[in-house]
Amino acid sequence: MKEFWLCFVPIFVAVDAVGVLPLFMTLTRDVEDKEIPRVIYQSLITAIIVAFLFLLGGRALLNLLGITVADFMIAGGVLLFVISISDIISTEKIMMRVDPESLGSVPIGVPLITGPAVLTTSIILLDGYGFMLTSAAILINIAIAGVIFFFSKFIHGLLGKAGSKTFSKIASLLLASIAVMIVRKGIVTLLS
């Protein structure tokens, strides 16, 4: 059970569904209420497919490119650190122009739910905890994101704009700490 939580928490922080909630609400602001479930299902399916394709083929891609696990850990840790610091110091997540038909796939499914942080974290966790625990952690976290998005109006009303931002900043700080740990483990692996 402890190993599952060690897998679950980094993915939970990387997905950052509560932190993405204000952006989700902004992106779906002009979408009719009856279309919101379609957008959410589209985003969840896309996020799961991309995450699992990377879980299944990420290792082969790394081998093809001659990238070791230690290299990926260091690069992934640095990337996670930059993403988390960028989120901590930024005042707003960057808005983008989106097509209403593919809104669930891009940008909500990828890169908001399954983005660089999730992909990097999952490939690193795959080495330490195996496919079953890593895939279970990814599936549960994507499902949690879906639940949060389904109850977005209620949660946003409960937390408010300030509460959502605060939760996002705390999650980013945890992600920065995890990133430093990953870089440290990568350096130790490289040196040994």
C-alpha cells in the first residue's frame, strides 16, 4: 500500500486538477451546459490514451534515442522543476485559442491533464514501482480530475478563485520538491 501512495502522490501533484480547475472553467465558459460532459469525457479518454501510449512506448523511445534512465531522471526532474517554479511565480496560466469541437482533447486532455509533468513522472515511476502500480495511479488520478471537472462549479464556488490558486501553488511547491528528489536520484544513479 505504501508503494501505491508513493506512485499516487507524484502523479496527483503532476495532474494538478484543482489547479487546472480555473482554466477548465474559463475554457468551457462559452460551452453549453449539456455539452460539458462530452468535453470532460473527451478529455479523460485523450489523457488516458496519451499516458498509456507513453507508458508502453516511452521506454522503447528512450532506448532508441540512447537515453538512460538516469539521463531521463535528471532531465525530467529539471523539467518538472522548471514547470513547478513557472507555475509558482506566474500569476495566471497562459490562455490559448481553442476549437470547441476538440476542446476536450486539446488543451484539456493534453497538455492540461496529461502533460509533460505527468509523462515525465510516469516514466520515472515505472522504473521504481512497475507498470501495474504506475498505471493504477495514473488511471485513478485522471478519474479524480474527471470528478473535479464534473463538480467544477461547486468546487470553484467552495474554494473561490483565491483558494484554487493557493491549492495550485502548494501543489507546485510539492512538485518542485519531488523534482529535486528525482534529479538527486538521477545523479546518484549516474554516478553509481
